[in-house]
Amino acid sequence: MNRKQRIMVGRIALTVLMTAALHFLAPTGWLRLALYLIVYFIIGYDILGKAGRGILRGQVFDENFLMAVATVGAFSLALYQRSGDYLEAIAVMLFYQVGELFQSYAVGKSRRNIAALMDIRPDYANVYQEGKLVRVDPEEVPVGQIIVVQPGERMPLDGVVVEGFSSLNTSALTGESLPREVKAGNEVLSGSINMTGVLKVRTTKPFGESTVAKVLELVEDSASRKSRSENFISRFARVYTPVVCYAALALALLPPLFLIFFQDAAWSAVTFETWIYRALTFLVISCPCALVISIPLSFFAGIGGASREGILVKGGNILEALTKVRTVVFDKTGTLTLGVFEVNAMHDGSDNDMHAGAEQLLEWAAMVECSSSHPIAKSLLKAYGKEVDHSRITDIQEVGGKGITARVDGRQIAVGNETLMRDAGVEPCHCRTVGTLIHVAVDSRYAGHIVLGDVMKPMAKEAVARLREAGVTRTVMLTGDAKAVAEQVAAEFGVDEVYSELLPADKVTHLERIMQAYPEGKVAFVGDGINDAPVLSRADIGIAMGGMGSDAAIEAADVVLMDDEPLKISKAIRISRKCIGIVWQNIILALGVKGACLVLGAFGIANMWIAVFADVGVMILAVLNAIRAIYVRKV
Amino acid sequence: MEKSFKIEVDCANCANLVEHAVAKVAGVKSVSISFMTQKMKIAFEEGAEIGQVMKEVEKTAKKIEPDFEIL
């Protein structure tokens, strides 16, 4: 509790005590008025002050004004009627303040809790200075510095392990609870927690570009991208309060005047007081607090809960859009499959298994692909398994979407798909097996092909099925692979449609076609972020997988999945459903109860006590309900 | 040019009202105030004098909500 809140607790306690004392002492006449006025000022002076300042500045209609007018009105009525019932005004003010206190306490507390959930900021890094281990600010550690991470400490910067082995808890980053084993040579991400052994790590990125800094920036910015419902509520609140004030004025004046002018009632016979009292009740009900506070809180809690699960959602607007996803488009490699290829077979020009020349074929392919970052290139190099002598390779040229050509030992070698072969004037042979084919031509003569198979992710099939359960009606796969491979994979996973043999640029056009064909419902695109940033940003919702792979992808995506588990896609949708569900419950609850109370108040059924209970009670319920959005582990 | 400021604001509706008013300050292209993270993000117009604009922003915000603080 902060200072303001403690003072408020004191004021509330004092008010309750004094009211109780006054009730038993039961003073009369002017003394009674004076004593009750003192209590009233103790509980309400700040509200009256704010309302007064608001009027002076021309900012009339806010909740302070409403409460001030309602309670001053109630006081005046009691005075005019000589009833001596000043308790009502004090009670209304008291409950209002209790509600405000509760709200500021609960919201402040959950705000801090959620922020703490998301705060994975490391406090320090251990570095050697003059032979001694000292703690420094992670922001001051340069790239290439050796840092020491003790068990129990948070990895402060991204780097590569140079010494030691340990297991890392990456759950803060990925939501994955299984620890990850690391040893010398492995990459480690900042934000993970070192659990067992001491690690020496050579940093590879400055703090500002490290994983933890990027995650923090993303999460902190998410609250500033407001959802449509948040914007709607803030517009609504701006209009709603003045409207209710005028309605209250009308309620106070019109019915009595109607009676006088059309029913010929005498002035004295009309109970102005009744209608003024009803109008004041109106004002008490009309505070928009429950909505204004609970809706951003729901979104904030939902985003916080999702980030706990390794799902970074870039804003409330995205959370809202996720609930409307009906079509999910996958990029095959890296999302449904691991993007790691295995060499299944090697065939010569007449599609027979190679024995003698296989080693040579793989060497050529590996050498030509040695500097490419494409997953296929990496897999070929891994299958080759030897160190590549770069001095033997010259003139490397990458032909986008087709392959690579280079000179190895003076011979012109082309490695790539069928189109590249035809471009080089070579007729590739047809292969009998299904797989990704890498053709090799040497000095314009066909040398053979390598059959690669992509390794499927274990949960990919279940992920597609879960999406269907989550209300996705259509799944599409886009891939640069050959048709036969693509269709086999698609059938395996249960994907509805597949478009194969696409160049990176084609993916955007295909996505646009899919979006046009199904204008109802949103289209989400899931990619691993390697060369599909344009598609990620074109889709209604771009989902980047595999965490912090590429900066461009994080920039372009709306949702970043920290690990590459495809099950998280349907989880993200379910989290969004829960959050939006809570938002709607709160909107309906608040507007419903207030609407009912306004009607009852207008007919004189609900008095001011009921009104203030409705106001404060709804707000408390809405805030508690909003906090529920953070619990998404089992969604 | 976009900048993020830490702020202190007590109530969600005040944050909304301040946001609405600050958006109209000359030199401010767009503004987003988050009550939840207690942050104000302002995108400034091209070539705006940021110090000058911020003075005006603070004045406007204080007028709406005297408890509003830019840290």
C-alpha cells in the first residue's frame, strides 16, 4: 500500500467510527448538522476539491463531479426537508471511497504482479577485471567479453558457452519447463536461468540487441497498442458521463413541470424533492469506473499470462483479432517440420542408387552450398560431415529460389532444383522416390541428385487437429518444395490445402489470394521468420515461430512464439478467447447492472444506497473477473 | 521520432482523458497512454522541438489531471 492509500484507510476508519458515535449520541439541531458536516468533509474533501477544480477548468463531467453533486444534493435535501437524515450522503461518499481504494489497491497489485511475471531483466553480469570477478551492469558488457554465470543466476546476455556444462531453465523465455542441457560451443539466450554448473560464456550481442532486451521491449510496448474494445470504452466514457448528467437534470425538472403545466397541479402539491432525489440516485449509478478500469486490466492480464507461456502478443488489438482467426496458413519448413533435412538417398543420372560416386556428389553439393544459410545447405554440410576447404571454391552465386552455382577445383558446378538445371542447359532426371531433390550438374553435365527428407515435428499433426477444435475452419500450407513432397506432408498432417513450388515472393501473392477468397474471419500466417517477413506483415495476424531467430520477423510479426512448438498456435487462440470472453462478461455485467439501476432509480424503486452498492460492487466484481485473464496455463 | 515516458497516473479514466487531450497538442503526431504499464508513448511530428512540445504536453496533462506526473 502506498502513502495515498494508507491515508485513505485512515479516513475511512475515522469516518466509520465517527458515524457510529454520532448514531448513538444522536445530537439534534444545528450541532447535528455541524458534526455530520465534519464527517462528510473528512471522507469527501478530495472529491469536492477535484470536482471544484474541474468546474473551474471547464472539465465538468467526471466521476468526482457526479459524486459531489449527488452527495451535496442529498445533504441539501435532508436540510430542506428538516429530516436530519445526513447519513445517506456520508454513506454514499464512504462506499465510493472504499470502492476507489479497493480498485487502486487491487489494480496496482495485479499490475505489479503481471509486470513482475514479464520482467526477466537481468540485474548484473559477472566479468573478470584484473583477475577478480566483479559484477557490472549488463549494458556495459561489450561483445566478445567472457562472462561467468553461476548456478541460480540469470543469463545476462546472449552468447556462446566456452567452458563448463550445465542445464538451463528457459521457461521465462519459452514457457518450456524441461531444462535444456548446454556445453561448450552451445548458444545460450539471455533471460534463461543457469541451474546446475558454472558457465563461462563469450557474449555475442550487446545488451540492447540481446533476447531479453527484445522481449522486454515487445512486452512493454504491447500495452500501448490498444484494442478496439478499449478504444470503444474510452470513447464511451467520454460521452456517457455528460449524457447521464443531462438525463439526471431532465429527470429532476421535466416530470414535475409536466405535472404542473399539463395536469394543472398546483406548485405546492408537486414533490420536487422526490424527483431531485431520483436524479441524484441517477448520478451515483452513472460512474463509468467499472468499465474503464476492468477492460484494459483484462487485456493486460491476458497478454501477461500469454507471455508467461512463451507467447508474446504485441497488443490488445492482436489478442482481439486472434479470436476471429478462421484460416491458418503455414509455411512448411520450420513450422510443421523441423527444417532439418536428412539425406535419404543419392541417385545417378538414370535414377539408380549411387555407390562409388556418392561421396563425390555430396562433396560437390556441400562445397557449393558452404556459405548459404538455407536449412537445406546446413543439412548437406552436416551430412558431408567434413571441414570445407574454402580455397577450392570460387565464384559462388546464389540464384534465388533455384539454387547455387560455383566453381570447385576449376569445375563449374550447379546445385539446386530442376529449374536451375534447365537454366544451365541440363535435363534433370525424374526421381522415383518422394522427397526434396537437390540436383547436381558438373560442367553442364548431369551428375545425379540427392534426396532429402524433412524431419517432421512430433506435435505437428496434433497441432493442426487442435486448431480445428479451436474453431479454425481451414488450414493451408505454403512451401517451396516439390509438389509430391508437399502433398505427402500435407496429407500426413491433415492440412486442407497445399500450394507447392513457390518462390519466396509468390508466398505473398498466394496469401493475398487466400485472404480475398475468405473475407469473413481473419487469416493468420505462421512462419519461422527466415525470409518470410513480408508474408508475416501482410497477413491479418503474423505469427513468428522459433523465438528470437530473426529481428525482421519479430518486427513484422504480431505474435512471437518463443519456442518452435506448433501446439502454441491453438493455445494462443484459446488464450485470446478467454481474455475477450472476460472483457465481454465485464461489459455486459457493468452495463446491465447500471442500466437496470438507472431504470429502477428513475421510477423511485432504487434508492441511493442501492445505487452506490451497484456502482462499487460491479466495479469490484469486474476487477476480480479481469484478473482471471492471467491464469492461462490450463486453457 | 517516438519516445516513451514513465508516468504516474492514478485512475484509468484520467489516463484516457489525458491521452485525448495530449493528442491535440501541436507537435504530437500520436500518443498512447497505458495506465497498466504507467507509460506514455508519444510520436512527434517531423521537425518538432521535443523539449518545447513536452512542456506543452505536461501543461495540458496537468490541466486535466493535477496528479499526472511525468517522471
